[in-house]
Amino acid sequence: MSEAHLFKKGNYAYGWTEVPVSNPGYAWRDGMVSGNGENGYITSGSPYHDSFIFQYMWFNYPSSHPREIPEELTGQLEEARWNVLNLNDQWKIKDHTGATRIRTFYYSYHPGHQLRLSVKNRGSVNGYERWTNYETAETGVRYGDEFGQWIRTSFTSRADNVTITKLEQSSTGSKINMTISIDDISNMSRAHNGTSEITALHYKKLVDPEAKYIAQLVHYPSYEGSELSQGGYGGLTRVIVMNGSKKKILLDDTQEPMNVGGEPNPAIQIVDAEAVYLITQSNRTYDMGTMEEFAGMSDYALLEQLLSNTDAVAQKYKSSDGRFDYQAALSPHAELHAAEFNAVSFSLPGDEADKDQDNLALLHTQQRSHSRINHAFMEQIYNQGRYAMICCNGSSAPRLYGMWTGEWNPGWRGIYTLDANVNLQVAAMNTGHLTQAQLGYIAFFLRNLPDFEYNARMAYGMHDAIQISVNSDGDRGMHVEYDNDYPFEYWNAGASWCLLPIYEYWQCYGNMEIPIVDTMRIQELQTLLSVQDGGLSDEEFADLVEKGYLDLEKDILLPLLTKQANFWEQICTPEYYTDLGGNACYERGKTSLREGEKYMIIPGYSPENNPIGYNSTITANATMDISAARDGLFMVIAMEKTVKREGYEEAVAKWEKLLGLLPAYKYDEDGALREWAMSEYTENNNHRHLSHLYPAWPAYETQNNPSLAAAAKTALENRDKFNTEDATAGHGWMHKALVSARLKKGDGVVSALLPMLAGAGYYASLMTDHDTNRRNHCYCTDTSFGVIGAVNEALLFSNTGEIELLPALPSDWNAGSVEGLMARTQVEVKQLSWDMPSGKVKAVLKSRASGNTIRLSAGVPWTKAFVDGKEAQVQSGETGRFIAITLHEGTDVIIDFN
């Protein structure tokens, strides 16, 4: 390994993919990434023509599509129910004119300014390499030519919320001569899905007379009803030159119609500099003035804000000799980032000879094997996934693209998809011992919460309840995206599924204080952050805001879990039920169920499937809904018993009664868990989605129910047998890997991961595509992050009061270790190592709570267990052998299974 890679963990490449100025295509996907969850970048690492595409998590490109739920939605509920009950699969969702509704869309994520570094000192490149340091979140480039060896490094600071780049003169003293410019937006855009009109925006490129900064300011189109009608965004790069000169120059006018700047193409020319430092920040505004005024404007509040912020960083790290101190700026950021990254480490011995390969060579090594996972590749992509997950967390949940895009109109608009993709992306958030990701996820959820209440009210006429939209663009999550093929307004499982990661955060860490941040939109939450109907009083809300934080148990989990439970209570009406024979029935005006009858959950949507011979995806009694309802009620009951508010016993009794009246799971003739608990439907296993396996993952019911686990395994096998179409999507394979881990199928985890790992799922940057074959050409991080979740679940199962070591160990993983995983019972697994040839498993556990009684087992063969060297009493239960231990806060306990 070269001198550049003396850092412990990272990735590196001996080649680069240059991003052309015009028609860049997909080249940006091979760029290396950094970020702090709000700001970030992608860099190509080209020696002489590098590009930095800057990112801002909250960028949203508006469109003329609606931002309000259509009024006609509410009136269609009874019609939908009646047609589902009567198996009328020809019924269509209508718009206000009576025509079949055409789906509308949310806003679209987009990149910031694309900075171009054009170096004039050009020769014949030798010894090239670029890298990402996982512990500091730095990307770097090193190469040699006739002028010596050149190095440049960059990072996005968690401490200062800016991106900093350092360029230095060569090893032989050759000075830096280059031009800094901004690429045209039209050259970055690509009509991926045609849902936004990029040419409707206006923008300017700006360089001040002293060449202090180069910036881009953009005014969004002014669509009626858009919260961004007078909004826009900007990015500014502060340029610091040491012992050289810089000046503003004008490049050729590219005749870009969207560019309304008086000087269309200003740039900065740098001559004979010893060092150059670039400090960049991006942001957006709702108040850029009118579109008509923008071309003539010369004063911009957003520009002044960005300039002030970058100047502050320049002054903060100015050394006594007047130079910018890059290392001083890096240090506080690296401390914050490294604490997150180093909390967990994973080692999988084997394939040692491959561990010094660069990204592309290692990727090709894996692609030559479609039958096993290369252990060196597994380690690398686990670390890469953790790195990228940390880089795009803290301010929000990860987008479909994480937080990175080099194109306009990205696939699926680069938004947040909440019926699989985001769920996969945060699957490792809690067990992966992160501490900032949860804060961003909670802020994202709360930001959308008013719309989630709006959804339940408009789709179902509900009160004091929440229903999650399938998608959100980050700013809004109301029901506007739906049609007959994708009836997202009747997807019911979202609140339970999306609250589960917050509940698991509590399981791992106990009660926490969640800082109130602006992105939560706290002022819109007064009616929602209370169990009580009507919300908090003015005095209570004022006290909450003044306190500055939310109590995880009392202010977040209990109220929100109650509102999701209210959803299940209100969707269940005695008029729609199944009788003692399991037949679907309707009885108008019925007010209560008779003994043995069960509610129907109608209508419903099991993404994105429909029964064989049935043309509609609007159905009833989706297994996903039943399981989500059960799990959601389990969670709210647990939280009521924890908080013990006045009258909680009545609430517990109410939810326990509802649990008993929910539809029962239904099983097929071969014993498989069915996707719909409806005898009227025929199962359809030719589909990638595994929504009906919700009882295995993300819920936990199969863990202590052997018959349900067996039915889920058969259902999973049926998907393997019969799914012959659309088996390219990475989220489908990651979902299958997580379900396989929960069903204790270690080799199933491997077989589910391999299609993406051995196919075209990974780029040279080790970031990931949406598909095994890149058929959609969609950058997507749910594979990158989902792999971590699958590995964590294969090595450690946990739930309140129970831990299983190595529940789904792949047969090829004979030895290895993982350190720092969190168990969902307030326990850190400080060490977990295994050596199967010698039959030994060792764990070191540390509890965050005293008197923490754990049912502990191992998923590999064992005969004896030892606790701190003393043999433990082995007990037997329906699901196998275990030992019971009690852990005390802060004390390490050593466990050995032999």
C-alpha cells in the first residue's frame, strides 16, 4: 500500500473518470464523495480537469404539480371499500372531473454548482491515485508529472458546515496555475424522468472584482401554489491564494438561455500560487424576490450569508503567519466523524491477498465469482457503506441518492421512498452504533408529521391519526402521488414501519433528549406532540419549545405511536369483517363484532403486487398491514407501560383488545404465509417485493413463533422459485437479505447479496446503483447501506430482553469479528468473535442499564456457555437453548459459547 494510504481505513483507485463539461452522462457516479449530512460534494479526481459537484440535502426543484391533497380523495373511500369487497378490479380512482386520475409528483432533488478546476501545468501523469479516508471523510488525489508530485485533499466539515479543499505546489516547487469556473446547468441536466422543467429556472454566475469568491445563484420557477415560488438556492466558493496572484476573468459566453447574469461566464485565474484553499457552502432561500426582478438584482441576502459564513471559517483557521491552517480546520471535524465511524469495526479473514487491491481491481475480483462473497470485498463495502451512511446523516434521513447527485431530474426524483428504500437505508442505523443519524431521521419525520396527519384525514376521514405517504420530497409528504396502478393513498403500514427505527433507537440507547432544530418545523407540531386529542396547550407548548429538546419517550414515541394506533383503530370498522369461516362480509350500520369475527383492513395496498387473476393493486387484509398493525400496537403498549402516564392502564387495555380483533394471518396450501389474508385471492409470487414477510423483518414475530417462522421461510422460498420478472432492483435483494437473516438463513443472506455485489451494482467509487444491471441508470444508496443492515442482522439478533449471537452466520464465514454493535436491549456488544473450526464464540457485553436481564443464545452449535469464566446454567425453550444473565450498567461481561 502506498504512502498515501497509511490511514487505517479507506478506499483508493488508480484511475479516474473525468466528468466532461458537456454531455457528462453517468461519469459523475465514479466520483468520490464526502458530506456532513447537510453539505457535501462529489469529486472526479481528474488531475488537470477536476470537478466538484456540491450538494445540499434540502435542495428541492419545484414543479407545477399540486401541493395540496385533492378534495375528491375523501369521497372515494366508501366506493373503494365496496369495490374491493366485491372483487371489482376494474374500478378506477377518479380525479375531480370524473376521469381516471393521472398521478402527480413531488418536487425533485438536484445538485448545486459544479466547480471546475482547470490546471495549466499539464504533463504526462504517472503514479496516479485517489482515495477516501473513512476516518476523516477526506478525499484526496496524488499524481506525478514532469513538474513533480501534486496532492490535493478535500472534506466537508461537521464542525463548520463547509467544504474545504487544499491544493499545494508540487514536490519540486512548481507553482499552481489554474482557472476556477462553474459549469453551465444545461450541461449537467439530463431528462431522466421528465418531471421537472429545468429550463424554467434563471441563474447567474458571480465573481467579485477582487476574485475573493466565485458563486452561482439560482431562482426557481415561480409556480402558483409553490412554497418556493420566490425561492432559490446558491453556492459560493471562497478562494484563498498563498504567495501568488488571482484575478477575475471572463470566459467565452456559452449562450445559455437560463443564465441571466450580466457577465455570463466569469471565472478566477490563479497564477504562480504556493497553495490554494477553497471554502464552499451551499444553501437555499424562500425569499429571493420575484422571478421578474431576479435578472436585474445586484444584492442577494443568500450570497451575503454564504460569504459571511465562508469568511468566518477563513478567519477562524488563519494562522499567525497569515496562512489558512487546513489541518486546524480538519481536526475538530475529524474528531466528530471518526467517533461515529470507529464505533464499529468488522473483520472477515480470508482473501487476504485481495485486501491491497484498489477499488476497481477488488470489484473485478468479486465480479468473477457469482457463488461466494469475496471476504476482502465484503469488508471494504461494509466500511464504505458505513462511511457514506455517516456522511449523509445528521440533518435528515438519507434520500434515494443518499445526498449526492450530479444530474438534474434524477431517477425517482432523488426523493425519500418510505415503503422500502429509506427503511433499508436506516436498517443499520441503530445496531450500527450511530448517534447522529437518529437525530436527522427524527427531524425528517417530524418535519413531515403535519402532512402525515393531513393524509389520514383526507384519505380516511380520520381524526388524531397519522398515515405515512409512500414518498416525500423532504419538504412535503402529503398524498398527491397516487393513481390506479400505484394507489399510495391506501398504503397503511407506513406509520408503524417508519416509527419502528425511532422505537429501536430507544431500545438501543434508552430515553434520550432530542434537540429541537429548525428543520423539525416545531411551530407546526403543537397539536401533534401529545397523546391528548387536540395536542398541547399554549402554555405546555411554550414550555416545550423553551426547554430546547424533546423527551424521546414522552414527547415523541408515546404521542406518535398513539396516533399510529389511532389509525388502526379507525380503519377497523365493524361494517367490514370476516366471519367465523374467514369470509369477507359487509353489514351496513353494524356497530360491533360478534364473537369470533375479525375486522378487515380495507382498502389496502401491498407494494407493488396484486393477486393472480386480479387486475387491481387495491386489495384488503394485506399481511403487511396486519403485521404492521400488530407491531405498532405492541410498541404503543410497551411505551404506555414505560411512561405510565395517568390512565395508561385503560389505554393498554384498549390496544390489547384491538390486537385480538385484527385479522389473523392466512396460510397457503403449502404452508406459506400468504400476502393477503383473504381466501378470495390467489397468491402471486412472481414479484420482487417481500412486504408480506414484515413479521420477520422489520417486525419480530417470527423470532418466538416457530410455526410463523416456518411459514415465512416457505413464503420466501416461493419468491425464489417463482419470481422470474423484475429481479434486478437492489432494494429487493437487500430486503431479501434482511428477511433471510431474521429467518436464520445465513447462506440465504449471501445469495441475496451476491446479485448486486457480483453484478453491476457497484461503481468504481464503491457507491451503488439501483439495479444489478444498471437498467434504470439510477444512483441509489439503499444497497450500500442495506448491506450493513444485513450483515449486522446476520451476526447479531436482538430485541428487548433477548440477544442471539450469530443467528444467521454464512457457512463460508468460518472466522471473524465485529466490535461495537448495539443490541436492542440497551446493550453494547463490545466484541463478538467466532472461530468455527475450533467451535468457539466469544462476546463482551456492556449494558447501559442496571438490572438488565437478557435471554442469551447463539445460532451456531454449542454445548456449554461461560459467563466471566464460570459455567452458566443452560435452559431450554420452544425456540431453543439459552442462558439467562443479568447485566449491570457499565460493567463488561465476557461470554463464551463452546
